[in-house]
Amino acid sequence: MEASMELRHAEELDLPRIVNIYNAAIPTRSSTADTEPVSVESRLEWFRQHQPESRPLLVYEQDEEIVAWISFESFYGRPAYRHTAELSIYIAPEHQGKLLGKRLLLAAENMAPKLGLRTLVGYVFAHNTPSIRLLKALGYHEWGRLPDIAEMDGREYSLCIMGKRLVINDLADY
């Protein structure tokens, strides 16, 4: 029997699982610059800032269990960047390596025009080769690199800015 899978808008009751998946990434030192686990309470305001019609937070369920999530965040918080969003994807460790990242990224790209987005960006540690490889395979390019900008456990890490222009339209269309 095939597993049932669904991508849906996150609800506040999903936040503990979202935080759990995020916290599982912290010790790897490859996906986030947080160095200590975050609490559900500390992520409540972040959760509430996501709006389904413009900057959604989506969860990916498999057999009614949340196994991954993706968020759209406003880029740099200035009006001129309103057609650009930063994506973040987190996958539960036991579900990594199963093409969920690709599914989530493709779903985000399909949603982007309805959200008024023309450009998607992601901030990825340079040593996170699986994520860099995925983004490049889907047409994202390295638009910048911030060398040795993060320090964790006495080591320095570089950050890649990966981006993809989804549509190039006449600005008069907007």
C-alpha cells in the first residue's frame, strides 16, 4: 500500500512538530546557524507572521505525520523586494534522502506566481552539499557567498546565497 502524502498550510497546533524537525537540524551544523534548540514559544511570533496568501508556511504530511516543512519569508523586509521570497526547507532526519526536498521546492515554485513572486532565494551553508546539489539541479545559481560568516563550535562556515528567477515579465503587468 502506498503512503498518503499531502502538502498543506500549517496550523498553530503543528508548531511543536515544526520546531521538533527544526531542532533536529541544529546539531548537524549544516542547515541553521542556531546552535541551541529553540522553543515552541520562541517560534510563535515567527509562525504567526506567515500568511497563506502571501508568505505561507506549509507542512508535508505522510500517513498523517508531518515529515517536512517549507516556509516563504519576505526578503530583506523592504517594499521593493516584495516579489522575492526566501525559502527554508526542513526535513525530519528519518525522511531525508527521499526526494522530499525536491518535491517541496517544486511545489514552492508552482505556488510562487500566485503569491506574486518572481524570484526565490535560499541561504545555504557552503558545506551543505546535498542542498547545494538539489538547488543547482533545479536551476538555482549561486548569486553570492559570504565567506566564513558563521562560527559554530570553534569553526567558521561560509554561506551561499542561491537564487532563481522564475519569471521575467514586463513590470507594467504588475
